[in-house]
Amino acid sequence: MKIFVDGDACPNEIKQLVFDVSRRTKIKSVFVSNKQIKVPVSPFIETIIVAKENDAADNEIVKLAQKEDICVTSDIPLASFLIEKNCFVLSPFGELFTEENIRSKLNTRDFMDSLRGSGIMTKGGSPFSVKNKHLFSNNLDKIITRYLNRQKK
């Protein structure tokens, strides 16, 4: 198991949680972005810098992620590809993307894109909160605990 983080738009509080989890569990985390991200020195933390092209980070994560890896992203199409690869996908806001909810998320995203494309102003998402940080931490811990317990059997 590895933890892949779509690093460009990930809140710093979530990055710090992933750093801490990687060091504590010795699960490697890989931060993929198109710019340098400040990370602590650790054998369990890696950065990959990709070209500044659209979807370059997404494409790199899809290429590298394997079954049962954890992927952190708020990008709905990326989440959909990763779910197809049987990865665990968690948004930085703490929401777990699943086979059951990803289709409706894609439909909502596409609908909002079409509204914006036709000139209708839409409200952005909610700001990152302490509640989001706790939800993310709890869901990340649940995924890792289940995985580690299965490995012990």
C-alpha cells in the first residue's frame, strides 16, 4: 500500500496529516504535483514533479497507483479512474469516493461545468474546515487499519 496525493490543491493541514501517518505507519506517501512541495525528509515520503500541462499530475497518479493504494484528490474524474483500479479514494475534505457515489459526483460535476460554460455563475465549494480535517483523518485511519489487519491474517 502507498498513499498518493494530488499535491497541487491539497490543503497544508492534509499534507501534514499524511506526513505524520506515513512516518507512524511506515506506509510510503507520494506527492505528485507540477510544482515543488515542501516535504519533511523521510524514507517514507516522496515527491514527483510533473510537467505543467493539464492533467499531468492526474495521469502520473493513474499510471503509478495500484490496487488498494490510497489516493487523495478532489478531482472527480481522477477519482473515477482510481476507483476503477480498485484504489481507495479520499477527498482532502474527508469524503470517501466509492463505486456507489462516484457516478452521481461525475454527473453533478458535469452539470455544474455546463452551467458555468453557459455563463451562469455557480457558488464554489465550502472552505476547508476543522470538521473536514477530522473526517479526513478518521477515514484515512479506518482505511489503513482495515488494510493492516487484513495483512496480519
